[in-house]
Amino acid sequence: MSATKINPLLWELVAAHRNARREDLAQALAACGLRHPGAPIFGVEFVTIDANNYAPEPGGRAALIVPHFDNGELLDLVATGFATRTSHTREGLCVALGTDHIDRARESEGQLQLYADPLEWLQHGRQGACIIDWRAARHVLADLPPIACSSDALAARVTKAFSEPVRMPTLFVPEVAHAA
């Protein structure tokens, strides 16, 4: 009989969820407008950050940990700094939270509510979306009907994401292809 292997990200999320229930951290979350009775599940972890990702690190900086699910499967975790509000992923797979709202807005041609970061997104009951990987923003938000941004700064960031030129690679046809 084989044992079912549990996603290691789930263990990390459960640990972060437990941390968020600590009295000192629960009070800090409440001060941010986040009550932690159970659902939606999120947590707090102490982390270190490299150029793109984060890793749990005792003694590191406190970060909000939010799961990224796709079709019910936990694919990634997102760590957001409380002071900086910058976000980093654990696995590098999450480009946006609330992709179901993005898809719904695209399909129904309804308005999308966009938030600046996961903390603000959670404060508003996950009703909308937030971009995690701004390099992919133009692709994630392309062909959407109106987008309601939560602030002027966020609207400027979206505008910048769409106005940055795409870097075209150098194209060539190898000589061998011409000889054939």
C-alpha cells in the first residue's frame, strides 16, 4: 500500500497559518484589517528573499503568506512584506492572485477590480485580483474590459506595464536550412 505524498507547500502553508494564530502576530494582522478565524487560509512566516523567490528562515523578516491555487491544486505560495508590500513567490509559478476574477471579467466583459498587493486583496475579501509578477502583467491583463484600480499609483503601474516595449530576440536562419 503506497502512502499519498502531501504537497510540501501545504505543510508550509499550515505552519504559516499556525503562526498567524500566535497572539502577537494575530494582533498585528488585526491591526492590518485581517481577522484570522479560519478561511480564507493565509498565514505569517519569517522569510529570506532572493532576487525572485522567498524561503522560510527562522529569524528572517515577517511576511504574509497567501496560497495560489489553480483548479483546487496548491501550486505556489506568495510572501508579501508588511512594510514594503513587495511580493515574492516560493516556486515562481504565481503571476497573479484572483485569476478566477480575471477570467470571469474577460468572459463576461465585466469590470475587474485590481488591488495593489495580496494584503489589500485579502482586506477586500479576495473580490478581484492582484498582480504578483509585474513582468507578466501585460499578458495577464490583456484584452480585459475596464479595470478598476484601487489607487492612482496602481493605475500608473499598470500603465507602465503596458507601455514597456517587448524585447525582440535576434532572429536568424542557419546556413544549413538554406542549403537544403
